[in-house]
Amino acid sequence: MPLLDPAGETLRLSAHYRRLTDDELVGLAWQASELTDGAQQALAQEIANRGLKIPPNKSAAPPRPQPPDPADDAKSPYAEDRELIALCTVWSSADALKVQGLLDAAAIPFYIGPEKATDVEAVTSNFADGLTVQIMKVGFSWAQQALQQYFPADEPPAEKFGQRDNLAIRCPRCRSTEVVFEDLDRAPENSKLSPKFQWTCDSCGHKWQDDGLVTKE
């Protein structure tokens, strides 16, 4: 089959696009970046001839936000709000996906690990080492609310922590040791029930109660 010269190819494409419906042209316009330069020009001309308005492609996934550039932040009046702070630590991709789902639903940008990945599938670091999930400081209170339904399934290996951590109370949600003792809920007299210790995590805001500090053997 003989090859068409550029002018002949443009004529062929123009004739082809004239036979398409408006909806078909809109679908092609959404994928215009995948077309050759000549095809894009012929498509644009046919769309202009018909006076079509190309609506946004709602089915396309929006690009994930990139971490703030420190150079830009230094010049911005919102630099402090854009500062990245730790939200929680995840020890498995399964837990990371739970966090991602909750933060995505709340439209809160996040960054995982030293590479600051914005999607769990893009993480290249080892989850077994514990990866920090960071968010912008301005969104911390909303992120705390979003993680009310997050409970990690995977805990850090015991060998990752020293003797000090054998006596540490850890938040059951984010595994932070920044835990504050709030109150002791004593059982009624003559009751066989043990008193309950009430705790609050300074890192994620989670509140819970238990039987108190238990030393791990």
C-alpha cells in the first residue's frame, strides 16, 4: 500500500472525522494527546467547523498532588500551613491502603515514606521498616477525623524497639508512644472489675481505655 504524503494524510483524516458523530469527536478530543500532530490538527479543525464545545472528561482520574516545593514554600505566606508533618506510621501495604482510602475520601493529600509517594502503588521503600504518612499541617485536624475508622492490622516487629519500649503504652491506631494518661475509672466498691486507665494519643487524637501498662515478656 503506497504511503500518503502529509497533505494526503491530512485529507484522509479530515474525511474520516467528518463521518464521526459529535460524541465520537468528543471522545477523540479527550485522547488527543495520543494522536499524531497531523491528526490533532485535522480533529481540531473538524471540531471548530461544527462549533463543538469539549466538556471536561469526568471519568479521568485527577492527578495526585505533588509534595510542596521547599523553595516555593520559602516565598509563600502559607509556608507554615504547607509544612509536612507526620500523621501515622504504617507497617504494611494493606494498612497503607486503608489510610489512603480514608484520606482520599476526605480529599486530603498525603505523602508516604522518604520518597513522598502520593499513592501506595508508587511506594518503593520497605514497609517492614515502618513508613511515615505525612500531610500538610493545615489539614491535620481533618485528617484526624478521617482516621477515626482506621485501626492497623499489622504491628511493628518487636526487635525494632529497645528495652524502653517494652514498658511503653502505644496508641492502638497509629502506634505512637506520645500517649497521655487522662484519668483512672475505678470500679464500684465490692466489684471484681479492674479499674480502667483512660488514654489520649497526642499524635492522632485517638482516645481509649485499657487495664493499664503491661510489660511485654
